[in-house]
Amino acid sequence: MTSSATIYEVAAAANVSVRTVSRYLNDPNCVSKKTSALIVGAMQALKYRPSIAARSLKGVKTNLIGVVSDRITTSPDSFELIKGLQLAAKQQGKRLLIAESGGSDEDIPSLIDELIEHRVDALIFATHFHRPIDAALLERADDLRMVLLNCYAQRGELPAVVPDDEQGAREGLAHLYELKHKRVVVFELYPDMRATQLRHKGYLKAAKDHGAPEPIFVQGSQGGSPDDEFAAIDALVGEVLRVHKPTAIVAGNDKMAARIIQCLHKRQIAVPDEVSVLGFDDHPMLVHATDPPLTSVKLPYLQMGMRAAQLACDPSQTGKVKERCDVQTRASVAGVASGGRR
């Protein structure tokens, strides 16, 4: 009869990581004699017996890709990341094992240990919005091929797939300039977000490229939590209309754009005949729910997920990959010459 003790209990009793125990089980010579003695002592005390089937897998690929995320499985904004991962993994004969931390960095090391115990061939770390991460969180997976998705290491030491927020913002505003808009107000997301910083640069670059007036920037995200993030939008829209008289408004995301359109309707301002509205994300549940349908810069989550899975299977690829963010044109944007507000 096999013991009920687990590798996690052995690791805890020996005061070493699960990864170290796993390495010992694969090859006792790959750890120090002192560590080996601790592990053996713990195994004997707990009457732990390693699985013969598991040990026989040494050197054999499992065709599993492990995914650790903060909350992509519970965020409706991120489901296309998962879809892209699944599509590309299937194309390469791989399967996914997904573990989620719920936003707690403290849980990430143990989740990585669990995926290592399942002998994944590679590991992807994914976040639900574009941000930097501390590579030290992932150091226990040093022996695995590691790819970052929708995030990047501060020093660029790991391959990463991210959206090209700067390019998307540049082309989004360029689209408005080409339609003769000169008074544009940008409602930005929180200033500490990497996407906000990159898009700000993109908007300024578009103005310079077109010899056009720079947009007016206002802080659209003002609440302390997602529940009240846009609580001040109505008052802000009123102030912007009174002070700046824009022909177009650019929103930090589609949720904000939908609220702005509501605020304009409330004031009996026609979209796009008086004010055009451009969103960012191309959220499938929002862009066709607004009246009129929302023109938006698409975050390429499907392509990003596919690229990350491909990179996970190709150790020769390094560096950061930026996926294009393309403008998806719909009825919320129109040219000034065709009746835009003057």
C-alpha cells in the first residue's frame, strides 16, 4: 500500500522547495549531499514512496504547457488571451494546465511548484493588464522555458508578448486627424498604468506626425476602486464640453467610452454628428452595445495568446514581441466635414 504523504509534505519537513525534492527524485546527484540527507530523512519519517510511474517519466516530454496568471480566467476582458493560448497549443500538439493566483503574488511560487510537479514542458506567466513584473517571483522555474504574456520583466531578462499600446494610440488619433478633427480630448486611465504612459506618447507622436494640435489630456479614471473608477465621468464630460468644445473624445477603454456616450446622449449631443467617440480595447461585449456602435483600437489578445504559446515551444526566440493594435472603425466616429461639431 502506498503512503498518503505528498511531495509537498516532504518539502515542508525537509525545509526545501518542492522543486528541489522533484529534482532529487529525478536525479539524486543534482542536489548536495546535505540536501539529499534532509530529503531522505523526511521521506523516511513520512513513509513517502515516490510514484514509479512518475519517476519513469524522466526525460520524456509531457506536451503540457503550464500557465500561471493573476486573474485572466476570471476577468471577462481577458478571455481571448486564453482562447489564443488554447488555439496555438492545440496546433502544436500541446495541452494547457492553468493555475491562477487571484491577484496574490504570494501564491505564485506554490502554483509554479505544482505545475513543475506536473512536469510541464514550458511555463507562461500571464497578467490581465499590461504591466511590469518582478522576475524574482518566477525564479524557481529557472530550469523551464518561461514566457511572459501581457507583462514584461523590468530588465527584459525573459521573452515577453505585449500589446503595442503606443502604436495603437498613435494610429487611433491619426484616424481622427485624417477625418479633420482638431479639437480632441483624451480621457486617460490611471497615470501609473504602463498602458496609459505608452498611449500618451503615441498620442503626442500622432500630433507631431500630422502637424496637428496636441490633444487635451484629462484624468478619466478617478475613483479608488473599479466600482467607482468612472464616478466622476458625467461631471468631467460636462466640464470638457464647456471649456474645450471638442469635436472628438478618446476614451481610455471601451467601458469609459460607453459611459461618455451615455453622458453625451443625456445632454442631447449627437454621436458622431456633434462629437465623435473613440474607445480602446475593442471589447466584444461593448462595441456593439453602444448607440452608435463604437469605433475602438483593438487590443490583440487572441494574437498575443497564440504568440505566447508558440514562443513557449521555441526556446530560440528571445526578447519582447509587440503585437499591433489596429483601429476597428464603426459608426461612433465621423469626419468633421460630414457634420462634425465645429
